[in-house]
Amino acid sequence: MNESNYIAVDFGAGSGRVILGSIKKNKIFLKEVHRFKNKNIVENDHIYWDFKYLFEELIKGLKKIGDTNIQNIQGIGIDTWGVDYGLIDKDGELLANPFAYRDSRTNGIMEEVFNIVPTKEIYEKTGIQFLQFNTLYQLFATVKYNNSILKNADKLLFMPDLFNYYLAGKILSEYTIASTSKMLNATDKEWEIKLFESLSLPIQILPNIIKPGKVIGKLLPEIQKNTKLFDVDVIAVGAHDTASAVAAVPSQSKNWAYLSSGTWSLIGIETQEPIINEKSYQYEFTNEGGVEGTNRFLKNTMGLWILEQSIKKWKEGNKNINYDTLFGEAQKVKPFQFIIDPDDSSFLNPPDMLEAIDNYCEKTNQKIPTEQGEYVRCILESLALKYRFTIERINNLIPNPIEVLHIVGGGSQNELLDQFTSDALGVPVVAGPVEATAIGNILLQAIAKGEIGNVSEGRKIIKKSFHQKKSYLVKYITGKELIKRQKHFLIIKQNNSYRLMNKEKIKLRIEPLGKEVQVIKGTPLKDVVYQYGIEFPCGGEGYCGGCKVKLLSGDVRDPEKHEELNYKLGLEPEYRLACISEVNEDITLEIPQLESIILADNSLYSFTPKCGFGIAVDLGTTTLVAQLVDLSNGHVMGVQTSRNPQTRFGSDIMSRVMHGMNENGREESKKLIREEIYILVKKLLKEKKIELKKIVIVGNTVMHHLFCGFDVTPLSSYPFDTANNHSVEFDTDRLGWKLEENIKVVFVKPIASFIGSDILAGILASEMHLNSNLTALVDLGTNGEIVVGNKEKILCASTAAGPAFEGANIKMGMSAMSGAIASVSSGNGKLDSHVIGNQEPMGICGSGLIDSVKVFIQNNLVDIGGAIINDKDKLMIGGNVFITQKDIREFQLAKAAIVAGMQILINKLNRNLDDITRVYIAGGFGNYLNLKNVTDLGMLEVREERIRKLGNTALIGAKMLLFYDDYSFNNILQKVEHVSLDADESFQDIFVEKMFFNETILSISK
């Protein structure tokens, strides 16, 4: 075979290359001639590709080759990323720079399309997975936002087609790139015209399709003259870079899969026909065009983009990042400490990738990486596990399992990722060739010119021409280490974030917050919306309508049942009750509490209108919630939440106190919490031109002291007195918060040592200070606080109830978050437990503990003294979750403390329990409480119908405080008195008496 030369031009999202490929002596040789950066340009808040610049760089590369006077140049082939396109008018001019796929104009567009054409119908026709940047959605967005440009468009050309047009003057669309658009019929390989018609898209802009391996035409005369490249053909290669890369996979076996590894990871198999069935639809696999009429059955997943953006962030502080050091540090990190789902939408285009990783780890209850090596290991192990997950699903769809994975592209050079992938899959990994896309590009040109017969022949040549490195699980890992790693994988299977990868996910969008979350199919809606302020007054029985949400698109399970309930409750047809709803398809909902204007006569809180805006912050021991409020009407304009970063010093109050007792710990705690609240404030104010008047913060006494920088030592031991029980006012400048104006920030004063301003806010929210009747407020948070009173006098006390209900003293206890057993019931001799997030149980939260104790008593497994019968050391609840004898005792101690505390306060008011007309339960803990179980067990000795869940009373009260002046505030404080339960002689007697359960519980129907 004589030497012949081909030019491969490979455009990537980060860079582009012009490569000269030579074929001689039955081998392929590459030489990079020109490399250039590619980056987006931003105009009018939109992201574009700079086509003129890219074409100029292409010509520069061609000139360099032309200036060398290299002979026998047979062709030029162009490949790029998929989906993006340019529009040309009737005069052949490009109307505007092409939009970049990361542009935000497609946010929410998929849902609008699905309202017109069902998702399954689209998939059955196109066979393409659902990504918000598919060309179909980009075009629909263009119609929605800028229809004028389409009116002037004559033809749509994908990025490689556009370059080919500028080189050869031919308007054609290459098949593999067109197949990425979600506009091509996967079976007949032609444009899906009916889909265009359904969406009112202009059909006339679609060009004719050309198959890869065909000559398009000669370089235009002016291009030939400018580059000195004469009589050279422009050839249609696998114009989608992955199509060219797959063509270059040097595999000779049958059961192989490929991974094109770069900014994106494209992992799949080569098939003769599309695979479009119920499973592939559920798994969201895609069918894209391959060369020689093949089909690329694959999953487009996030790749090294996450690592690239992390390194970019590190380079801002250190330009000289040493990659060998970086990966060396990652190898030393303990495996599987941090796992992310690379395809979570938060990693698509965040302003700060490291922050996005931190936030994901935080919301999935994992540790947060701190060192560079930890981040690198987190990213690479997460990618490897995602590859394993994808291959497992492919194996479910094909007759014979995958036996080897070929990794090609730039990412194949990452030996650590190669090895992690081999470990995860348990099959050999063959890494290389690195330049697979350029090689496949050249291969298709050589086929078009008749120099190579077909792809199979070309793959044999590629195998001989380029180095591939094999990575075998059994080769690099000893038997002992293999067992150790297999154990790690079993642990990861139980991890929340990995489980999210293994189960079908549903997208749930919450308006007007603009929040989009992914949940496992079948997840109860209440598990999602409670964190956004939705409460369940009737305990989830579906008869009060207090948790109503408005459906904007999609539906929940059993819509007929909801229609019947809506009729009974007088609700409009579009409403659903969150407490009895299950998410089984993508939905968009609106939280009415945040949508409607809040009025004084019938609202969640009362106020006197003022000018401007305010921010209310509930600084909890575990979580933070901040709301932006329009002071003219009480309307909540935005909500932001996060975990309290001080949790790294311990989950309970005393751990925070111990950490803050020395000056360094106190300073560290102060800095962390101030920075976190500042982040929430910035997010609330983002792009809003408003007049901010005030920021009010409420929290328990320890949170108050740590934020303000006060000494917490007095709170560490009896008598727990502190001299710093006063409101503290800061200027934002003093806090180091860079806001446009210097705003007043007030941390409201605590009532007593362990009765914080969060309880004062709860008093306001319950309006007991305005009520003639006697009412009570019980907050079962990290501590247990009880308030009893009316407009004449209010008494409050703190008990040690909270730790049991927050999970601190329970063997498998945890907060009410994903993986927690939140409710337990029994029937037919079996236990039935509900797990938050619809996943395998990881532990039990307070409401689940209460339910399980009642169920075990009724089933004669626990006696009324609280002892487990038959000397068992634990009782199983669900999965591997159990409660112990000590757990039951902890519950009894908490129950007795609440009842005794309330009785003492009633006695001091010279009243009886029957005098209490209403008991309000505060906090997120109440969302999952079964009120009947609460009263049956004697936790609250009032009738069930008198108990109401009031929700986040701290936040409601904080909003009310935005409207209060000093006079009104002090007037309320004068009514409030703290009672020390330790000083009351009758407390211990009542406490011991209330430890036992009432025998009547045994007669209650199971």
C-alpha cells in the first residue's frame, strides 16, 4: 500500500485539532499539526459557539499543511460534538452564532414538549434518551423565544455539516450527527416529519442526509487558493465524534462494549439494529447512528467534565497543578468515602464544581471532601460505579454479557480511572487508542477513497498501529485485596447516592421556587415537599387538605382517587394532596403556600404591611432555612435551605458546646455559620433589584452564642447560666457580607439558657400571646421545649426529650431524611414500614420509633413497663434496621420528660390538662407523626382532636419578627417566664410515674 495522507479535523467542546494522518505499509500514523482552544462566548445571558473563530482556526491548520507541500492528500473529514446547529438563510449566510448545548434556554422545555407529544411516543420513533439539550428541544426553545430567526432560516446544519458547507459549499447533513438530534427516525433513518408537525417546527429547514464514508465534494476554489490544498475531497466521516471513535475501537471479539471517554462519557455497544423496547425506554438508552449502517446503543453520561472543572477551580489559586501528584494523592485516599451521581443536574454547568460536589455529598448525608486527592478519588470512583451501573443494564438487554470494555479517547490515558473501572465491572479494560476519534475519521476517509475495504479491515490495521494497555482486575489486585474491594462495593450498594443510580429516577420540578429534584419512582410526595414548608395537619390521613399542591404537568398515582377527594374537600381538579400522593412520572407542581399572597385575616401569620423586603432565617442545629419576604404583602419570594456546617463538630448541642469552649473552636464555628447564612442570603438576592430592609435570625441559645461569637462555656455545666441572653444587632459590613447596602442583621434574644429565640418565634406563630384560651406548643427538635400559656401569661421549659426523637441516643437512629423509617404499622402478623425516599432502610427517625414501640406493645413483644418479652436483645423493623431494649428506654425517658414538663407548667398556672384547648406540634419532626399513636402511648395527655401540626414555627415566627418594632417585641417578652424543671420538687415523681405505658393501649385495636 503506497503512502497516502488524510486530514482529520476534530472539534471538541474544550479544544480543536487539525491532524495529519498517513497510511503506509498497512499502518496508520498521526501528526498533530494545529491545536486551538474552544470556548463559549456569552452574549445577552446566552451561551454560543464562536463559529467565525473556529473556522479561522480550521483554515490556519489547513494552511500549515499546505505550506509543507505534503503530497497525495486524499481528503478532509470533520467531526464535532452532537446536537448543536447553525441556521443559514436563502443567501447561504449564517444567521447567528450557534447556541451551545449548555445554554439555559432549554430549561423546562422538555416538559412543554411532553405536554404535546408523550415521552414514550417520542422515544419509540427516535430511540434517543431524554437530555434537555437534544436538538429537538433546542429548536422548540427557539420557536418559543426567538421565532424570527427561524422565519429567516432556509436550512439547519449541525456543527460538522456547517464546517463542511463552508469548505465545499454543499448543504447536506451527515447521518451520524443527525441521529443525535432526536429528530431522526431510528428505524428508517429519515427525518421524523410527523414529530416536527406535532410541535409546529419548520420542516423546510431539514437538509438531505448523506451517509458516512461518502465524498461530499471538492474544497471551494477560494479555500484551495488560500490553503494551497488543491484537488482535495471533503469527505463525510462519522461526523459525530463518538461515531468516529467507535469505528476506531480495535476489537476483534464479539461481546465487547466501548467507552468514549472525554468531557462526556459515552458507553455502549455496537448493534445492527436499534434496541427500542420498554426496558430501553425505562433505562433511557439512546440509539445513535453508526458507520456502515450500524447502530450505537449507548448511554450519554457525564464524564471527565467534573474533574476538568474541579482542576480549573484549583488552578485559580495554583496555576501549577501537578497531575501525577494529584492522582498519587487520590490513590492514598480511603476508597468509597464520597460517591456522587455524575448525571445529577447539579453537575451540568455549575459556577463552582467543587461547591456542587460538596452540596451533593451534604444532601445525600455523606462526608464532604476537603483535600484535592479526596475530590479526585470521589469523581473517578463515582464515574467507575456509573459505568458499572450502565453495563449492568446493557447486560439486561442483550443475550450475552459484556466480556471486555474498550476505553478510547483522551480519558483512556487516566490509568487510575481505567483501573477503577476494571475493578467496578469485574472485566478486563483495554485502554486506547487515545486519538480514536481522529483515527476513525481517517479510517472513514480511506474507506470512501477505496484504500481500506471496510471497518473490520480498518480495525485490524488500527490494532497493529496504536498501543493499547490492558487492565485486568485479577492481574493488578491480590486475592485478599479483591475480597476487600468487593466488600466495598457491597457497602456502596447500600449507600443512598449509589442506590439512586440503580433505580429508575423521576424528575420533579417545584414552582415557584424553580427547584428540580430527582427521586426514585414510587417515592411518596410528602418525602420531597416537607422540606419546602408543606405540613400535614391531619397526620397524612388525607382529610384536611392542608398539604395541597397544584399540578402544572404530569400526575401522581391514582388520579381518580384524588379527584374524589378534591370533590369532598372542595378543591379544584388540578390539586393533589401531598400526604397520599406517590410520584410515578415526571411532574411539575406549584406550592400554593409560596404562590399566594399572604393576608392578615386568613394567613399562616399576621402582620402590618411595611415597605421593602426582609429575610427570615431559622438557624437550626441540623438545618438552615432562609426566606425572602415582601414586607408589603407577606409574600414569600424565595426559599433557600442547607445543612448547618457545624454538624462536622457533632450532631447534638453539647458537642457544639464542647467544640466552642476554646477560642479556636468558637472562632471556627462562628466563621462557618456566618459564611453559610451569607451564601443563602446571596442566593435569595441573586439578580433581584430590591430594597432589603432587615435580616432576622432565630435559633436555640447555643446557635445564638456561636453565631455571635459569645463564650459557650457557661452552657456546658450546671446551672447553665449565661450573661449573653440579649438580641444582637450587626451591620452586614461587620459580618463581612458584601451586599449592595449595609443592612441590619438581628439575631433575636434567647428566652433562657436552653430556650432560644426559635421558641419565642414559635410563640408568635401559635399566637398564644393573643389567645384567651390556654394553648401549648411542643417542639421536639434537638432539645424538647414545652410552652403553655395565653395572652395573660406564658410559661416555658426545656426537657431532655429531643435526642431520642432526633436519633442521637438511638442505636440506629437518624434524622427524618432519606433512608429513615418514618412510620410503622402491622397487619396479618407482618410489619409494614415506610422509608423516606422509597429506598432500603438505613435507620429509624423519631416518628418511626414511636410507631414501632406501639406496634410491639400491641403484638405482645414489649410489655407495658417497656421491657422486651422473651429476653430478646433487639426487635427487627425493616431491612436490617432494629431497635434495642436501650432504645425503648430512651423513648420512655423522652416521653416521661415531655409529660412531666407539661404537667409542671400546668400546675404552676393553677390549671388542668383539660383546660388546654389546643396543642401545637412544631418542627419537621411532626410531619410524619401519627397523632393517634402519640396519644395512645401517652406522650401527650390530651385528646387527639386537640393536637395540630404547625410546621416550622421558628421560621413562621422569624417572618413575623420582620414586622415587629422593639416596643411590640418587648411587650410579648414580658408575658414569658422560664421554668427550671430541675428546681421543681414534684418533677421526679411525675417523671417516674409517666415512664410506664397505660394498660389501655393493649385493648386498642391493632
